[in-house]
Amino acid sequence: MDDRTLGKGRKCVPSPSAAAVARRAVLLLAAVVFVGWLMMWAMLPTRTYSSTWAPKLAALTGFGKQGIRMTVYAFPVLFVYVVACVYLHLQQQKGGDPDTQRRTSTRIAAAWRRPVLVRGPLGIVTGIELAILLMFMALLVWFYYAYITVEFSKLRVKPGEKLWQAELEKAAKRLGSVGSLCCALLFLPVARGSSLLPLVGLTSEAGIKYHVWLGNTAMAIFTAHGLCYVFFWASTDQIHLMTKWARTRASNVAGELALLCGLAMWATALPRIRRRMFELFFYAHHLYIPFIVFSALHMGVMVFCYVLPGVFLFAVDRCLRFLQSRARVRLVSSRFLPSGAVELNFAKSPCKQRRYPCKEGYEATTGKMC
């Protein structure tokens, strides 16, 4: 409803349009599904989930344990992605309440951009980012504690082993499970063409920071996971297991190769190396391909389903960007500047030109008089 005068000096309050209500409903749906997905991760290591929830979910899906991993842990992320596409489509439609949307966007942007930490290894951190980071670290601590509690309650010491060695093996195993939680989110912030980042008001450049946080956390956990297993094998005279490539369950060699690829990416991503030798950092980061392959071989197909949604969305984004980069453009002019740089002017595709309303006889895209 437009602003119209009612009586003397009174104006009617504009009611939100159907598009604005639909956007809010879609955004609420995405938030509920994502929070529910995180809740299922929090419940995964508990005895309640394994003894009560898992049998019911397996019977409900009809595909057993594999159906649980696909419908409960893989499908929600893809569903939120589709919902985000619908939200962005509705946001581009006309007929919404621009004043309300502008005020809401301003409040959200102000809350996100208010810095709390300026100096430190994390860089500039806002209040909401710090709160989300602390909650995520609490989730990791809870995830590991719940797993360890369950594992130690049913611990069986093998002949020839000591109690601390059996506990070390279980602790090392569950470190890998915690690392898989980080990998489930690792690739989401770097999918530049994804609709998930605009859904929460982030750009692809801003998402790099969260990818760095998740990558550092995941590599620290995976390194501890590998070192604990090496120490366990050395203390129990089973160091030969490092060269074991099992056809079933976990493959040790594949895990070691994945860890080496991850360490290479982690080392070259250090700020001092990245700034001085950026090409080394750039090409070393292509080791994410063998990292994903060997991680899948190490985890197994069933466990890799936890990480699959992020990897799938990132792979789709990479394929789309590769296809877009193959488009040919026409060179309009080139000029050699006195500073030694070369200036190139390319013709812009007509389909990518945005036309603005004609104002005062001038067309913004072509520069011609209307």
C-alpha cells in the first residue's frame, strides 16, 4: 500500500508486500534447517543418538545407516542451498518494501561490521563473528568429549596392550571424527558462486577468512590425529601398520598421503610464505584434489558422506567458473603506459550490461542521449 494521506496530516503505514513476507519465510526456513543440521551433528556422538535415534531414522529412510548419512547430514545442506537460490530470486523481484529492507540491512550490516578484536592472529573480528567462533569451538569440544566418554565406557584392552595405549587409540580415532566436522564446513565459504554466502550477507572475499579459520582448525586436529596414531603404533610395536592399505574400513596409507597434502597446503598458506611466494601458495593449494581423494579413501564412503555436501557444492562452483572463464572476449584497444604497465580494454558482453532508467534524457550504459 502506498503512502496516502488519511484525513489531516495522517499517513497510512505501508504494509509489507507479499514478496517481503515470502523472503522472510524462506530465510526462516533456511535458518531452521541449518540449525537442525548442526543439532544433528551435536547429537551424533551421544549414546541417545546411537541407541534411540539412529534405529528410528534408519527405519524411516529405508536405506539403513547409509540413508541416515545421506538424508540427515548431506541433504539439509543441499536443501538450504536451493532455498537460498529462491531467496535471492525473490530479493531481486520488485514490489518489496524498500524502506524496511534498507533499515534491516543497515542494522544487520552494522552488527556484522562492529569490530571487537582488531589486533591478533584472527585479524579483525566483529562481535557476531566472535560469538559464532566461540560457539563453534564449544561444539568441537562437546563433540570430542561426547565421543571420548562413550568410547571409554565400552573400552576393551587387547592382550599385550596397556590401558593408556587403548585409550590413546580411541582418542586418536575420535580426533579424526572431530576433523571431519571441520571438513564438512571447510569448502562452503570458498564456493564463490554459491548462494549461501549472499544469504547471510557475505561476499566471496569475506568468506576466505572463515575458510582460513576452518582450515587451520582442521589441519591442527588432523595433525594431532596422525601423530597420536604414530605414537600408538610405535609404543605397541605395530609401526608396520603405517604401510597398510586396507581394502575395508580405514586405509592408513591413504590417510598419511592426505595428511601430507594438507600439511603442504597449510605450510604454504602461512602469511609470510603466501605474501612472498604467492605462486607457490596458489599452485600448492591445488593439492586439495588429492587431499579430497585420499581423505575419501581413508574415511570410507559411508563416513565421507558427512563431508560430501561441501565438496559437491565447491566442485559445482569450480566447474561453472571454469566454463565461464572459457568465454572469449574481444580486445578493443591496448596501450603501453610510461610506467611499463600495459592497459587493455575489452568489449563487455551486452547481456551483462545493466540498463538503468532513462533520467533527464541520458542512458547510463551507452552514454547516448535518449
